[in-house]
Amino acid sequence: MFLALIQQTDIQKKMEEAPDSAYEIGVVIGSYIPFVVLAGIAYAIYYYNKKKRGSE
């Protein structure tokens, strides 16, 4: 729900108008990609800082 507010798209409306189930799967995957990317960036920053702190 929060992601729908960020992207300013109505995912529920897209699901109702979907031509088939493959489109629905694509919408769901596409809605989670930003969270996955942000989590990856956060982990990379955490790992970099942990490694940098350990070498001092």
C-alpha cells in the first residue's frame, strides 16, 4: 500500500484490468523491485562500513 503511494499508481486497478495472470505477476514483481534495490544498497553501505571499521 505504501509503495502505491510512492509510485502514485493504483496497483489494484491494474490487477483488475490485467489481461492475464502473467501481467499480474509482472505488476507484483515490479512493485517490489524498488524495495529490493534499496535493501541491497543499504546492505552494501552496511558491509562497507563494517569492513572499514574492522580494519582500523
